[in-house]
Amino acid sequence: MSEKNTMEELPAGQYTAVSIKMLKGLEAVRKRPAMYIGSTGSYGLHQLVYEVVDNSIDEALAGYCDKIDATIHTDNSVTVIDNGRGIPVDYHREEQMSALQLVLTTLHSGGKFDHSSYKISGGLHGVGVSCVNALSTFLKAEVYRGGNIHFMEFKRGKPVEEIKIIGKTGKRGTRITFLPDEEVFESIEFSFDILSKRLRELAFLNKGIEITINDERDVDKSHKFCYPGGLVSFIKFLDENKTPLHAEPVYFHSEKEEIQIEIAFQYNLSFQENIFSFANNINTIDGGTHLSGFKKGLTRTLNAYISKNNLLKSSKVEIIGDDLREGLTAVISVKLPEPQFEGQTKSKLGNSEISGIVESYVNEHLGMFLEENPQIARKVVDKCINSAIAREAARNARRIARRKNVLDGGGLPGKLADCSERDPEKSELFIVEGDSAGGSAKMGRDRRYQAILPLKGKIINVEKARIDKVISHEEIQIMVQALGTGFGNLDDEGFDIKKLRYHKIIIMTDADVDGSHIRTLLLTFLFRHMPRLVEEGHVYIAQPPLYRVKSGNEEKYIFSEKEKDDLLEEWGERKNVAVQRFKGLGEMNPDQLADTTMDPSKRLLLKIKLDDVVEADRVFTMLMGEEVPPRRKFIEENALKVRNLDI
């Protein structure tokens, strides 16, 4: 009997050496790692963990795994354990090695090409765990299978010795431990937050599975994710700090012709659209056919409902897709046997048939929901109409602003003290609170490459303001004009990050409550309306000193309460120790401000990084949104961590 016939006759769920098919090669991974994992920077580094975890998730999708544990060790090695069937360890006759060695050392090998083992898989290309092995200083695999613990170790993808049994066990599953290769990656420092974000997503997308992550580098960092509510729990998590338009998220689920579609969404009173799409558990950050199908279905169904019920009779506006998605939080998850992704990093789904399938599905189920829930339907439609009215007002506001030449980056605002340097990469813009601090900053700066923009008062809270109000706000117009990029996201009219005049945008405010509030308002504006500046690492926070401590001819500038207390304890025997608290930048003379906060050789800058967009969205909504209880809870939980408290 041929091996092909043997495979076809395997009982359902059996996973052995003959399930493993291969297409050859491995050295190319070390030569061109970015082709396989996206980059040798942070993205590619964390992709290693995702590839291992995806194998465990595939076991969960097949119905054999409900628990996954990930641990970051002190040396930045990572262990992933699951309670699935365990990678096959029996001998693969065709390749003359164990199935475990085949999976870990050969590209395009695995059970993903054998649909009797996995009907749906995120690790479709079969290069995942072998790539991890190739790009790791070492990888150790333990397989709990058939009552035995099977072990194999590899060095940079090559076996140290043959597979062996090292003990007995009543467990089943796989344990993979690997250390990324410092010769390959720019850094092997894993981010707990980045990994937590991905594992949290996987727990939401696979209801009931328990996923834990522990960080041995910091004993306080540990998360356990388990969401029996699945996508409904995901929506509630995303909208936790927002005011919902309807009490419960809308949820649809269907499985037809081996294609599973899950959609959950909820409208809230915010002005932002927040849509996440997934295909076979992969976060398709660039969207794809499933996302376009959802948007088309939503637009078509809501427009049909509005037309059928003559709900636009008193409003002379045209409603477009953007209006129908204002304040919408949605998650679209599809699972299909043969997904077609763009590239190994799988950021966009390309299956053309999925768009029509999802669109028809949304038309049918959303249409039915609107008919059965007229009160919710009316609330949603009213919000969409108001969005269209505000969009028209925003267009007028843009036109007026452009007449003043402030939204297209033309000209420079009068209050900007520009620098002489014309290379944006060498230029810095300090956005400073108030004219007094602005005056000190202008006198203390290096005019060659440091520009100063003082703002009066607090800018508008964009979390509570529609786009037309934001565009019309004078201080925001001044900022946009100084930056030179135009206003909005890349997809919005007029924004062009290539026109950015300063590659370092430094927010410099007083070290008190008002200064913290102004800083948060500015960050909220940049995050909501010019996110590319944050995403590409152009935004920084200046760290002015809190105190000057002086004894005789010796003085030190102090940046934290603990640092001050430690210095005073150290200087305890000295006489005439003077402590000066800086409550505002304007209290510092230009030389002091330059030496402590502006001089690149001495200053401290905090770079704003966006590791977790979901968590950033939740925090900005909580801090600046309408809901008071989440803000109060946050303050209570973080009161002891506050550095700048003005009493």
C-alpha cells in the first residue's frame, strides 16, 4: 500500500509522522531572515514567539488544546507550553529522521498541508517553527506523548543529537524553549506588552482557551487571558471606557462550506472608528477582503434601512461610509481552509471570494437585526446623520483654514521661533506651555536646530469634540501649520508626513498638574488626529527637573522625589543645604532650562512608543473621555505612582 493511500485512510484526528509533508530548504532563513519573519528588528523578534504560539493555537482550533503558557526568562529566552497532542515524534521513513526533527529543521514541513490533521490553520505556510529554530542560538523541544517525555536540542537550527526519551509523564503536549540569535537580531529584548497584546487577541478570538504570560525579568508582570464570551468580550474590553449607544454588542456567527464568520460590533458616543480584522487568528492589520466585505455590507444595509424608512427627510446631507462607521467598534474574524495572505507576515487577506461572502452575510443578518430592534436602529441612524452634518461642517472649517494657509503647511505661524537648519532629521520642535516658558526656551535654545512654539492655555479636548471643532481651534491650527504635514491621517485629505519639518517633536510642559493635563491633551490630539507622528517615533516628552539642591558651590538638579530624598540623606551632615522646587518652566532662567532640559548631551527625553494600539485607545478614552468611573478607578489604582502631584 502506498504512503498516499495510508494517509487517506488515517482515522480522524490521528496525527503521526505520515501527516508531515515537506517542500525543502533552511539555510536561506539565516541568510535572508526578513523574507520569512518580516524584519530583524522588534517586529521580527516578536514574530518568533507568535510562530510558536500559532502552532499551539492550531491545536486548539483542531479541538485538542485549551491551555497555553508563555514565559519570558531572564536571559530573554522564551518558553511556550501547550496541552495539545504533541508534535509527532515517530520515524518519518521518507525523510529518514524523526517527525520532530523534520518539523524543526525543514521549511514547509508540518501538518498544515495535510487537511486530515488541520482543517484551519494560522501557520499556513509551514515555515514558522523551523524559522524560529534557524534564527535561535538554541532551541529545546520537549514532547509529552505516549506516556514519554521526548527531547531534542538544536543550535542555530542544527540538531545537537538525535531525539531521545528523558522520562515518563501522564501529560500530553509540547514545550518549546528558544533564545533568539544576537547575530541575527538588532536586539533580543522582548516586550512584555507587545506579546501580551497578541496573546490577549488570541484568547478573545478562541473563546474558552486559557493563555498565560509570565515575565521572569519582572515578578509583577503576569497576565492570564480567558474569555468564554469570545468576540463579545473583546468588544466590551475595547469599549470599556466609552459610553455605548446600545447596551449589548451585536454578534453574528456562521459556518458554511468550511468558512467560519464571526462578527461583533457596538456603537458608542465617541467620534472614532475602531475596527479590527482577523483571518485564521492572524491580525490582518492591513485589512483585506473580509474587511472590505464587512464595510460594504454595513454601508449597503444601513443605507437601505434609512431609505426604506425615509429617515433623511429632514436632513439635506449625503451619508457616506465614514459617517456610518463613526463611533463603531467592530471585530471581524474569518476562519477558512486555504487563506491567501500577502507575504509571510500575513498582514492582508487576499481571498477574493471572501468579500462577497461576508458582504452577503452582513446584509442578511444586520438587516434582520435592524428590523427586529427599531429603537437601536434609530439611535444608530441618528448618530450617522449627525456625523454627516459634522463632516460637512468640517469641510467648511478646512476651507476657511486653508484660506488662512494654516492646514496645508504653507507659511509659518508668527509665534514660532524657527531654527536655521532645513534638514528635518536634524531639527527639533519644542511645543512649550505658555509665553513665559516660551521666552526662556527661546533664549536658551540652540538656534541652529531647535525651534520653539509656545501655546497659550490648554488646547481643546479632542476626545470630546467633533472634527469640525478640532479643525477650527486656533492653537491646533498653529501647531499643524508649524509641523507642515497638513491635518489628519494619511487617508485623510491633505496629510503628508514627508512634509514634516521637525523629526523630533518635544512636548515641554511644567512639572505640575496643569502641565500634565496640557501634555495629555497634546498627546491625545496627536494620537487621534496625527497618529503617524506617534507611530513613526517623532514624538517625545521633555523631562524638566523637579528640584535644584545646593550646598555651598555644589548644586544638583533632581528629576524625582526619590532622587531628592536619597541626595538629602547623602548630604545629611552638610550645613546650609538649600532645596528649590521648580513648579514651572518659567521659574528657570534660560541657562538652567537649556542645561537641564534642552541640551541633548544632558537632557532626559521620553520617546512615545505605540506598542499596543488597543491599550493606548483605552487609556486616552479613559483619561479624556466622558466616563468618570473608569478615570476615578485609574487614579485610585495609580495614585502612589504619580510623580507630578501639585498640592
